[in-house]
Amino acid sequence: MKTIGILFGKENTFPPAVVERINSMNVPGVTAEFVKIGGIQMAAPSGYDVIIDRISQDIEFYRAFLKNAALSGTRVVNNPFWWTADDKFFNYALATKLGVAIPPTVILPHHEHPPDTNEQSMRNLIYPLNWEEIFKYVGFPAFLKPYDGGGWKHVYKVHSPEELFERYNETGNLCMTLQRGVEFEEYFRCYVIGQEKVHIMRYDPKLPFHERYVKGNPPPAPTLHARIVKDSLTICRALGYDLNTVEFAVEGGIPYAIDFMNPAPDADIYSVGPENFEWVVQAVAEMAVKKAVSRPDRAWRGRVRRPGRLWPTPSARYRSP
């Protein structure tokens, strides 16, 4: 029997819907359930062929469990090794190398020393920074946002150097990026599942959170649609993410990818809406089953197999689909 587990936290709609959908597919030899774990023995198999991870970004115990599970052959969505190492600034640089449109972006030093460091720890840093050069490259308006954050936390739109410094002073020891603000005419958020399927959702980040997914989901123009699908797949294939969202702000007909490190994206029916929810539940269920049935049969429970490459190397994937 192939077992698919889902590891989750506060979510109440998406995890049970995926489990129910997989089990309702009645695929011979495949079952789905909520992951159950206790104290984890090192190098011990997890008991799951596939695990869909929705919470380890917030709980170190779960992230360690998933790495241990991957060591013994479990296919984890998304790869816990790469997710641990990834950050948004690297993603911007990678996407630029791949020909995806990215607004000019710089990474800034911590405004305050990180814990257990002092001015000597920062002796390699040029001080003061050449702010004029930074402003010339990025321009205004711009967004000041964490280099590895999420959920629109600590994100500030600034219109001048004075406003930037005011907000920068509030960031403490967070590591921040400064990115040119795209004055968008259209905005889209895309589910990308299994590095194969793309679902484009019209989105308005200016509205309250529960109203951001535009009702009716009017599609983009055909040429823009094709570009968004292509760029979404290019990004997720390069990063190796099987469950992700990619956000595009469209200015002058160009879709700028501005956020695409969302390996546990919002999938709650009450925020994304019933139609988007139905699409992502079905797509994730099909992906998980595909991964489970394609996993070679072996008497792997109770012993450790020699793992394949656990840490994906993005440099090996720096090519467009």
C-alpha cells in the first residue's frame, strides 16, 4: 500500500479536502491520511511514500522530520533541503538569468546587528552605503521587503529616500531587499503544481485579504497568458518546487515576477474562492498520487535505502522549458 500523508497546521479546508479527494479517486494500492508522528528516530523511515508539507516553515521539528523522511525515500512536497536554503533575493537573480522579467532589486545590510554580532562582525561592509547608486538603480516608488519573508509581513511601499530611511529604521535586524515598484495595470497569482500545471488567478493586492481574488477570474489576453504560463513553469522547474505560487505585476504589457517563493501557498476556500479551491485540490491530489504510484516498490519500511540527490542544484536547471 502506498501512503500519502499531509502535514499541516492551522488550515481547516485544504488538507482534509486533499485527503478526501485522493481517497475518493480509488486508485488501487493508494491511500491518504493526516501525518502522525512522535519522537523521531534518526534514519528511520517515515512510513509515508509521499508527504505534502504545509507547515514546516514555521516549526523546526517538522522540518527536521521531513529531512529525515527524505533520507529514507519519502518524496516530500516541497523538498525540505532546498526550501531551507532558498531565499527571495536568490530567486530574483536566478529568474533574471533565465530571462524572466524582474524589477531592479538590491539586498540591503541589516539595519541593526543580528543577534550575537557587533560592528566588528560587519567589518567587510562599506559604510556609508552608496545610496545614490542604489536609488539610481532601483528608482521610486519602491518596495522594501524581507529577503525571505512571506504573507506580506514587513512590506513597505516608499516613494522617496526620506520615506525609505524612515521605514528602514523600523526593520531591526531583518535582512531586507529594495525593489522597484511596478505600477501595474493587472496583477495575477498563479498556482503551479507538479512543475506541469499552471492556474492563473486574477488578484488585487490592494484590496483586503479576503477580497483579493477577483470574482469570475477574467483571463488575461492570449499573448500575456502564454507568457505568464511559460515564466511560471520556467521559475518552478528551475527551483524544483512542485507546489508554489508565482505572482506577476503587469506594467506596459510586461509581466514582472515579483514573488515566487511560496512553497506553502494559501489554499483556503474562504480566501481563494470555490473555483480556485477546486482546481488546486484536484491538481495537488493528482500530483501526489502520481508521485506515489511512480515510486518503485521495495520493502523500505524498517530500513534505509541509499538516497538519491537530496539537495537539488538549481544551477543544473538553469534553462528554460
